[in-house]
Amino acid sequence: MKIALITMGTWGDVMPFLALARGLEKAGYDITFATVMDFEDRVRELGFAYVPIHFSFHEYVHSDECKASLAGSITATRRHQKNFFRKRRQMLEDAWKAARGAEAIIFNPVAFPAYHMAEKLKIPCIMTSSTPCLSPTRAFPYMFVTSNHLGGFLNRLTYEFHRLGTNSERKIVSQWCRETLDTNPPRPFMNYLRMNGRRVPILYLYSPKMVPSPSDWPKTTLASHYWYLDQESRWQPPAGLEAFLFRGPAPVYVGFGSMVGTDPEAMTRIVVSALETSGERGVICTGSGAMAKPNKPPETLYFIDSIPHDWIFPRVKAVVHHAGAGTVWSGLRYGKPTLACPIAVDQWFWARRIHQLGVGPPHLSQRPLKKFTADKLAQGIQTMVDDKAMQQRAEALGKELEKEDGEGKAVEFINRQIETWQNYLT
């Protein structure tokens, strides 16, 4: 059976799909993988049929508009959105090439118009997300709501925000549906959770140990645990890094992944000062430009452009990061206390959850940067390395996460949902 996997986003969006593709291939499925051009080499290395989506998220997030948007400019945010919309039609045309000939489609939230492809082809589709943002529930509010609980009715009502997001693209998607798919355009504020009177299956890639599944979710929704692609075995550390780790106590990891910085030099000064104040050694991953290596870094710090989490996290005592879903799981998988420093999208949800689980101090938002101070960061780091109960909770959670088989559960769920939909469609 042929399955098209369609995911658009950063490495944190693509890597789990590659892990899922590997699991599905082992189960006998024929995989076509569509994603942005930034990750073509990664897809081809694993031997999957690749369909390029002609868009670069790397260029997109490094644009001046993106940086200004992160700094709080409403005008820049609007320009940034318009730039995305201008390229959206081509992205959908590319994704459609991957879907044609498929017998099922699995897609992430950014690729939500794949719903219309499945409807056109009369084949099953499954939506995925790394955050519980799609399924209305009375248990907790939508991810962008800062309150932990508004009461059952209001919690559930907040999920209407998701329709606002998809509706913002309605004009583009409607034109594409008419001209390319020759189907009816989406209705205003369309409910993408149902198709032809049936619930669309939703598959979440996080552990129920981190967010328990609400009792009011339907059986067509599952949190399977995270899908992870091992990278440690392929990566060779620089000799300087191994020497740094050998000559002193375990350091603290600081890195903000694929997030870009509005002022990398200022962020670097804050991080360096915080580590010096806390008396901790540090491995600082500059990533996509959130930080910049100084000309003469202190001997207690090691700077590196990128590093696999499954290599470095077992070798550090605590982690500081942006709270992307995959990075959250990686840190907790290895039992590390975590200080979350969110800057965008679902990161505040995971930042709050880390603290609620007792495996990290209260989060420090990177927006606005002027309130993100070295003293606050040093205090958070000090809490992680001093709080023995927090460390024990993180270790205990890590042991639970290590037991789970996310890919296996996801494949079982996909098997059941495809079989159910096929029976319905025939």
C-alpha cells in the first residue's frame, strides 16, 4: 500500500516523519515523502521516494521580516505572513504531486490542505501534531492560551482558535481547490476534524506521560509517544569537544535549535554571563543563529554550531533550550532537568508543561529580549543543578519515556484507521 507523508517546517517537523516513515516501511508500506528542499539529502539518505516542496524554511526564518516579527513588530509579522502566502500555492502544487497515486495521506498541521487531496482521491488521511492542539477537550485550553485551566466549557471553546488559523489561508486554498483539484472550496471556518460525516484520525507524537490523554477524546485520536530518528551513531564529535568534556564536571547544555535570534550577540552575552554567575561549565549550541560564538570564549565554555541531542544530552547535567516539542522530549528522555526559554508557536505550551511536571523551573520567555536577563537565567540554571527532588523527578520521567515505542504504536494506529476508513469508503 502506498502512503504519502507530507510535512512542512523545520528539522523538528521533518525528523519525526522520517522516523515514522522508517516504521511504516518496515511494516510493508510503500512511502513517498514530500517536504521542503532544506532536507532533501536527509530523505534520500534513508532511501525514500522524495517529492520536493519548493520552499526553504531556513531562508524563511532567517529573513529580516521574521526577525522583526519575533522582536514584536506587527507590521513585520504581516509582511512575513504575506511572503508565506505568496509561495503557498506552489507548495500545495508540489504536495499534490506526492499525493497522486497514494492510497493514504499523513500530514502535519502546516500541510493541512492535504485534507482536500484525500477528499478528492477518496482515500484515508491522518493528521499529526507534536502538540495537543487539534482535538477539543474540556481538560485544558488551546496551546496559545496562557492559563492552565479556564473551566471545562471554556477550555473546549478555545480550540476554535485553530479554525481561525486555517481560515486565514482560505482564499489561497479555495482557489487551489477549484483550479487544481476541481473540488468545492473550503467553507468559511471549515472544520477539518471531520470528513464526510466521520472524524478524521489524529495522531500526536508525544508521550501520554508528559500530557495525559483527556477522557473526552474520541478513539480516533491517539498520543503515541515521540517518533525519533537516532543520529548519535553517525556523528563524530570534534576532538576539542571530547577534551572539554573530559577535563571537568558535566556541563550545562544551552541551545535554541532552529530558532533565529533578533540579537545573537546580546543573547550570547546573556548566556555566557549566566553560566559564569552560576559557576557552571557550558556547551553552547549556536544552532540557526540564535547565538554567536565570541572571538575568545572562556575556557569553561565550548561553542559548537550543531550537535545531535542523543549524543550530548547524556553527557550534561541539565539543559536550557527553546522548548520545541522534540527537544523537550530529548532532554527528558535522558532524565535532564530542563529550563525552557520559549520564543514562538507551541513552545510556551511545553514550557508550562515542564514546570507543571516538576522537572524544570518556571520558564523564561525570550520575548521581549530586554526582560530575558543573565540574572534570571543564572537563577534558573542554579535551581536545576541544586534541586535534588527536581533531578529525581526528571530521572524517573526519563526512565518511563525510554520504555515507550512511539513508532510501533503509531504504525498500529495507522493500520487500524486505514482499515476502518477503507471499509467505510467501500
